[in-house]
Amino acid sequence: MNPKNGQVLAMANYPTYNTPDFAKQKNGSVFIDKRIHGAI
């Protein structure tokens, strides 16, 4: 975040699913970025 104006410069998150088993996920909500879409 830019401390002068609050502009977001970058965002990142850690996956909440096992990345090698990406295609096996049955619950699609694990792929939603909760910081952007709000808490589910």
C-alpha cells in the first residue's frame, strides 16, 4: 500500500486448498478470494 495516498500496490494470498489436487476440489468456494468478495 502506498502510505502517501492509500493506493493498493499489490495483493496476495495463500491457497486454502491442496494445490496438487486442484482439479479434485468439490467445494468451489475455496477458490474465492474473500478479501475481494467478502466473507462467505
